[in-house]
Amino acid sequence: MTNMTDMTDAELYAVFQSPYARLPEPTKKVIKIRTRALLAEKAGELVVIPEGEMLVADGRILAVGGKLTHHVDETLDWTDSFVAPGFVDLNALGDIDHHLIWSEQKRPEKLFWSKDYVEGGTEESMTAGEEAFKSLFAYVQLLRRGVTSACPITCTYYKAAGETYGEIAAAAKHAAHLGLRAWLGVGFLGAGHVWDEEAGRRIVMPLPDDGRPGFEAAKRFVGDFADYGGGLITTMMTPERIELQSDAVLREVGDFCREHDLLLKLHAAQSEFEWRWTRETLGCTPVEHLERLELLNDRLLLPHAAWTTGSAFTDIPGDADLVKLARAGTAVIHCPLVYGRTGASLDNFGRYKAAGIRMTMGSDTFPPDPFMIMRVGQMFALSHTGGNVENARFIDFWDAYTRGGADALRRPDLGRLTEGARADFIRIPMTNPWLGTFDDPVRTLAMAAAATDITDVWVEGRPIVEAGRVLGIRPEAMSALQAAGERYHEKLKAGFVGRSALKDAVPFWD
């Protein structure tokens, strides 16, 4: 095979013009899966069934329990393994991880746009082919780590004005061919984070046209890709960051979502900068701003939501914001790994859950490893409560990463192993000596496993990952994935430098 590092960019990316392998066809055969234990939903609760069995046919789960006596056409002996629902990641890695660029930066202001760049006209850093490639890279990573349903997020700091129609159309095609359930929208910007060198601070600087070209592209995508991929793809609205949109556009987004019955994902209450900007500019908290815009409802997916009243990071006591979130039925997407890398954390998972807020989980960065993310999430939760695990046990995080996410997506047939649910599940062999003793598999895996310990992933009743191999991508494309990712990342870094107010800093990457 050709050495990938010797190929030109054009030769390397040409491999991904036709990257897909044929997935197994769905079957109407009744398949029994015998396990060492499985994580099932019984009477509305998550329970571990030792030596549990599950029947699957025609994309659905027919039965879950102990020794099942139904007629079957085929039996899979997974009696060395724990079987659980596939993970539902609502802020899923959607690109070539950009957090390596931000990590350990001594002067992160380097990475914001310059005023000259915005005034001269923003532009794309990447070719259309490169942007089409990034979601393939990400979605292979998600599936390999047991994510069966994803609502992805990508970096937009190196973009002209957010995501493009073309890159999200490519993302939809990749997800459908790989067998990943995906909730997708075109993320657009109406303003940018700009470093004002004279003032020595970050500011919000509006873009021409108030982000409306991106909004129009987002509406077009909704129409073009509704029910794409045999129902694997669901369209939604995903405008970028509440402080980077005008009130007028956000109100129109809300109206469009109500008219077309769409989910809305909008980053808000996620940073100290946004908290201060909202308080100083609008005289309210970010959650109050969402309420004023009539966006605070049960169709809203809210990544992070860490800067709220009563938080250790804010200056307003009391739980007023949490009460509003709970009353509205808004789902909070908790992403502890990406927050931990900045020295921040949600205050705290158990407190939000006790307030009645619908808690879900997201990766938002590399690696999209649900076990690592649950582990980090519990550590941060306990750091805020002095070790009190109430509402922050590992089973609470598993629940948020499966049923919580599925319910927020308005899909009660996902995220659980129970009769009538879609057959989306993962297999983790428990014979690996590096996992330690089996004991309670929920705690053992959340404490000790890596998501690459998952060997098999099924979506819609058919294998998507088998013995650690992602079946929907050709072997030669899989071999080229890492080399192409490295090339993409180097160009991504150059895109940040070219936009920076401090691009002449030496060294730039400290």
C-alpha cells in the first residue's frame, strides 16, 4: 500500500471521494443475544440483569429479560460481555479536534479574530473537500466509541461565518452511510469574538448581513435533508452562541422551529465572558435572555449552562435560573471533559438533576469517550458537594448519556434496552484483565474502561462496528484517515494564525 505520508494533499483526499463500504443489510430474523449482564429498562428504571438475554428483529428489541424461551433463528453467544444501550451524545465531536489548539495556551486571546480581519471580509480556510472530510473523521471516532446517536458540534473560529451548507450536507451523507443516527443543522454566526488590541479585551463584533445568509442556508438544509438516510438523519436548527446572534434573528429562529416542529440547539450560559457580556449589555442573565426571546422551552437543547444563578462562578445567589430551566423542560447538555480542560466545571450535576432539569451528556472534544466523560463528570460533581453522591452516581451519568439524551431528542424509542425500542446497543467484553474485577459493571466500566474497550456496536438491529472495526468505511480509507487528519489539523492551525490580532507573535504556538 502507498505510504500515506508521501501522497500529495490531492492524492490523499481523493481516497475519500468514495470512502464507504457496504453495511450488512437489516434482517427480519429473530436473533437472541446471550450476555454476562445487560443494562435494561424495567418499570421505568435502569437495572442490570445478570446473564440477561435480548431478542432483536427487524431493527427493534422484541424482549429483554432472564432466560427467554421464544423461538429464534440465530443466537449470539456474548456471555463474556456486558451489553448496554448505545450512547446518545448531544454535543458530539463533529470535526478534527480543535482543542489541541486551545490547550495550555498562555495567551488564548491570540486565537480570536482581529478587527482588521473582520473589516476586510472574513473567508474560509479550507477547501470544500477538506470540510467534507472532517465529519467522516469524527463520525468514525464516535461509532468506534459506542455513540449511536449524535448531535455534533464543530469549531467555527477558523470559518468565514459558521458552518456551510455543503459541509453539513456531506456530514449527513457520511452519517447515513456509516449507520450513525445524527441530528444536524447548519451552525451560523451573526457576529464574531474579536480581540481589541487597543482596549486589551475581547469584544463582540457584528458580521455583515446579521448572519442571515447562514440562517437561509440552515433553513434550506432543513428542507433538503428531512428524513434523509432512511430516517437516520434528523434536521434541526443550530445557530452558534447566544452572544453571537442578534435578537431579531434568534426570534425568527424560534418562530421557524415552532412552525416546523424542530429542535433547537443553542450555546448559552457557557462562559464567564458571555455571562459578563449579557449582564452588562442586556441587564439579565443568559437564561433570562433566552426566556425573553421565547426560546426557553422543551425543544431547546442547551450545551453547558454552567454560568447560572447560584453557581460558584457567578455573582447572583439563588436557583432562579435552574427553576426556569426545569419549568421550561429545557435539556442541559453536560460536557465535563471539555470544561475541565479550561479549569471550569458545572456546579453541579447533582444540583441540576435535583432541581428537576433534564440532564444529558456531550463530548465536545477528543476523545469522544463516554466512560472518560462520565468519570470526569462525577469527579467534578463530587468536588462541589464534598463527596455527596446524591443524584451523581455513575448510574445517573449512564442514564443521562442514554435515556436522557434520547428523551431530549423526543425519541423515547432510543437510549434504552426494552421491548419495542430500536435495537441500538454496544458490547463490552469483561474478560479484559486491565478492567479489574467485574463486580457492578456500571461502576466498573465508568471507573476503569476506555470506550475503545467496546468491540461491537449495533444500530437499527444490525452491526455497525464488529470486533473493533467500523464496517461502513473501506479499509484503504480507514488507513488514510489519520494522515489526512494530520494534514487537516496543520491547515486548521494556519487558519487561526491568519485571523489573529497577534499573528506576528513569535512563537505563536507556545
